[in-house]
Amino acid sequence: MQTFRCRRAIPAVLMIVSLSVSLPASANPPTKERLPLMLSGSGCVGKEVEMNNVLQAIPGVTGVYFNRIPDHVLVDITSGAVKPADVVHRVNDAATSWQCKVELMQSCITADMPSASTAPHHSE
């Protein structure tokens, strides 16, 4: 009876071990990043279609969102597939003929931390 239980338990243990082994890193979904791009210049108005075409043609761009924030376009990219600076450069190459400039916005989260000498001092 003991041998029978042991023979039944071995396949079950092997199945549990095989399920608990982690998948290789390549099986993890790619990391997404959202780029807030600020649009400036009189030529930006009405160029959403053209700008969208430029952005969608960049490998690694997964989403483009206009009109969520005034004078901005939000661009979703797959990290590692394209660099934020490359996205800005490609759009600016096209936007130059429209008298439009595109810049990557630094949010308070992604901006560099102030040094101790430039940080505000609080007195009590």
C-alpha cells in the first residue's frame, strides 16, 4: 500500500514543480511608458492627423492620444523598442515644416531632484 501511494505522489510532485518553475524573462510582457509631449508654435494647430501618421510609423509606438491635455500629445511606447529622444526627434523633423515644435515634458516625478543648495529651506 505504501509503494502505491509513493508511485502516485511522484507524478503529482513533478507536475507541481514544473508549474512553479518561472518562465523565461522573454515571456514577460514588455514595459510600456507614456511620453507627455508639449506642442508649441502656431503650426501645431490642426496637424493631429499628420503628427499621428508620423508617430504611428515609429516602431515601438503603441498609442497616440491628442486632446487629453491642451497643447500636448501623449504617446505610449514600448520601453527598449524606442527611446523617448528618438520619438521627439522624428516628430520634430516632420513638424519643422509646420512651424511646430515638440518637446518631452519633464513631470515632477521624472524631473531631476534639486540639489541641497537649490532646495527650498523651511524655517519653523
